[in-house]
Amino acid sequence: MRSNTVLRDDGMRILAEQLGLVEAERFIALLRREPFDYTQWRQGLYKDVPLDTFLQDAQNYRDSMSG
């Protein structure tokens, strides 16, 4: 398991790569200032993703982390 610092740095890097630095910072600011129920958000996050796709993506991620 990665440390909190590494996880935070990786997350920010990924956000910046996908959104650009300004939009990534804006996204973080939105999360911090708006009421946010992580559990409710998470329950709807993958509702449109077929289970087999989700499981394959999880497997691919696990494989990529093992070297």
C-alpha cells in the first residue's frame, strides 16, 4: 500500500494529466467547498459500468501494480 503522500501526489498528477493543472486545482477546490457525501457519490459512480468491465479493469490495475 502506498503512503498518503504518494497517493496524494499520484492523484494530483493524474488529475493534472487528464484535466490540466488549472482544471485539476479547480476540481479540488470544488470538492473542498461544496457539501460532499462520499458514500452517496461512490454508490452511483460505476452504475453504468458492466460488472465484467469493472472486474477486468480492477484485474488490470492489480496486475500493473505488481510490477
